[in-house]
Amino acid sequence: MKLHELQKVLEDARKHHEELKRQEDPKRIEEAREKYRRETLIKKKELYSRLRPAKKEDYIGWLKGYIKKGGRVFAVDKKFSEWIVKWYVATKNIDPTPINPLNGDEFIDIIVPVNVNAPVSSDAFKQAQMWGVCDLFFMKNFTTTASCPRIFEDTNFLSR
């Protein structure tokens, strides 16, 4: 390599190093975090404005159709009423694209009525990018994105 080429490589490396230092600036990082928090809050408000809390009967309606179509339930949980804060029914079309995925203790399950649209992907990775760990339960064809649909102690209509 010629001297001028080496000097160019060194200059590029210095510029790259300076850019990395600028990106690590604590003030800039905190500003970016705050912007992300604000945007996330706005997006969550938009999502929740399109949902209502689900009732046990909403889930039983989906569950009956799911089992009638040959679906299998793989988990039994405590009472639905103890999980109610995590279950919602979509009242309008929902689109995850502007939503940051809800993961961890923020995850919710959404029952999607026949007249409401919610996009899904057959690619598990894309699905996780769209909805995080949230599961969708479709009334239209009684399908779900859940890998392990639950039956709750107080939704078990099979043993009655």
C-alpha cells in the first residue's frame, strides 16, 4: 500500500472513531431513549383505543368454535377473571406496524371479531416483530397465533 493510501485509511478510521464517540454521548443516548418512550406511549394509546377489556364469555365463544373445528387445548390455567387484565377484544382494525411489540409483563391477548382485521405473518420471526409475545384469537375462522391455547378453570365448558 502506498503512503497516501495508508493516510486515507488512517483518516477514515479516525472519522469512524469520532462518529462512534459521538454516538456514545450520554446526553444523546438519553435524548434518544426519551424520544423512544414518548413515541411508544403514543403508539400504545393508539392500540388501546381500539380495544376493550374482554369478558369471560368472549373467550368462551372463541374457545367453543376452536374446539368444534378440531382445535386442541394444551394448558389449563387458573380462573379467567384472574387474567382479565391481559385479555382484550379488538373494536376496530388493529395494525401492529406502528406499535412496538408488547413483550414481558406488557403482553396482551386479543380476541379479533369477524368484522375486525389484524394482520399476521406465517413467518414466526416476522410475527414476533409485529406483535411481540401477544397472541391473537380470530373469531372469523376460530384460529389463533398462540402455540398453546389455554382453557381456564372457569371457561371449561367441556366438563359440564
